[in-house]
Amino acid sequence: MTRRELIGTAAMAAVAARPRRVIIDTDPGTDDALAIFLALNSPELHVEALTPVAGNVPLELTLPNALRLLEIAGKAGIPVAAGADRPLVRRLITATYAHGQNGLGGIPFPEPATKPASESATQTIRRLVHASPHQIGIVAIGPLTNIATAFREDPELPSLIPNLTIMGGSLSGGNVSPAAEFNIYVDPEAAQIVFRSGVPLTMVGLDVTRRVVLREEHIQQLENSKKPEGRAAGKIARAMNRPTMHDSLAMATFIDPAVVRLQEVYVEIETTGEYTAGETVGYRKAPVRGSAPMANAPAAGAQPFVPNAKVALDVDAERFFTMLIGRIAG
């Protein structure tokens, strides 16, 4: 190997060893809490900012929850920028029935001492991405309102993001309705903007997240952790009725895509159905065909199959749990 080749190989190795920069768009949320703790305890990642959005609970709770989670983990220096307090065009539907009235399983964690950033979530996302194009990924584990708003304000933005991994959607039925998964159901119009944006998209939905439910042994490991975030995660998991790690699996997929099996799919978001709004309709092969046109409308043909997302369809659950519990519990 020549000296030039050695230098090139060393440079590539240095880039590969560098932590990947990531923005976490989140609505904490019990399972969001464990996903955030996983990111903060993963040497592969450098968390640039948290951008809370209304979802599991209103923004007046997701915002302080994001701040307190960072404080618990000793990472209060990471910026937290407030996002949207409602979906683009719909009334906000929350999930306090699953996450407790405070979003963290009803656990009375101390009030945060730190304050949110002065700029908004969309300003933060746009500033960071434009300052380092093609270098900052996003993990979105709540409704996609913040991301869609940033894309509408800045149409160039999707082309500057190397990967957007979302927890959302399902090709096998919903959880808040027979058709829709919660994050997409809350703001289907935002999801439609994101899925049509051209951003490199990875969808981790109910097809795989339903298969990663914490076992008693996992909860005990967290409760017995010597790390504050491990013990906090244990309290939250203990309070959850069924501790399904939806958001943590999306975070783990961003860190290590080998925890899931991905397939390229063309995904459309249903926004007009009275009973199906928020459904993620996945085409795995041609033809891509919508509903039959009305009698007085022009004929509509099938469209070519062009995937717009990599969708997780299977999961290595034990590989995932080894990562999640090992890193948070320490």
C-alpha cells in the first residue's frame, strides 16, 4: 500500500470512528425517556439538541420533561428548543392513558433547573443542519410536526439530512385506531409532508416495536443500576402498564441498523379517511395504485414503484435488549 493509500485509509477510519451527530425530535413520554437515555449513553452518537413537540402529552409537559431527562443523565448542557404545541391542522390528541398525566408514568421527578433555548425547534434544526450539511441525522420519536414545519419553511433542508429515522407507522395495523399508529395519527398531514420530502427515511413502526417489551429481569437491572438515568429508567418502566420500547428501538436502529431487517417500501399517508386517517399504506412492489376514481373524475392509472423509505419488518430482540439495558443500566 502506498503512502497516499495509507493516509486515505487512516482518514476514512478517523471519520468512521467519529460519533454521528444527531438531533432528537421527541415528545417525552415514557418510552421516549428510555430512548433519550440510550442515545446519551451511546458512544456512537453526539446529541446536538432535543426538540420537544406536543404528542404523548402537551408541550407544556414534553418541554420540561426533556430538560429534566438531560439533567438526570448529567447532560444539561445539550440545548432543548421548544417545538409545535399542536398538529398542523388538527386538534391535539394525547396519550396520557399510556404515559401518565405528567408523561413520565406519574413519577414525580424534580422540576428542571435549566431553561430551554431562546430559538424554536425549527430554527434549531435549520441552523444546525445548514451549518453542517450532510453531517447531522435526525431521530424523530414523536409526531412529525416539527420536522414537517422545518421542511415547509426550508425546502432545501431534506437534501441536507443524511438520515431521518422515525418511530411511527405500521404496515400491520395501528394501536390508536385499527389503521393508524399514534405518532402518525396525531399529525398525518405532517407525516405526509415528511414522507414526500425525499429525505432518506427509515421507518421503525409497530411491525417491530410490538415485539420488544421489557421483561421483569430488564426492569430489575435498571432499578439496580448505579447510574441515575438507569434508576430513573427503572422507575419509569415499572410504572408502565406494558413497557413496549417503541422509541428505543428507533434509536437503536439509528445506532446499529443490524438490530432490524429493513425493506425498501413506497409509503403513503392517508389523510382524508374518516376511519383511516394516519394509516401508513405501504407498497412493496408495483403497481402503486390509489382508490378507483369517481365516475365523473378523470381516469387514474397506476404509478411506477419508487421506494421512499426503508421500513423495519423484523427485529433481533435480544441484540436490541443487550444494547438498551447494557448501556442505560451500565
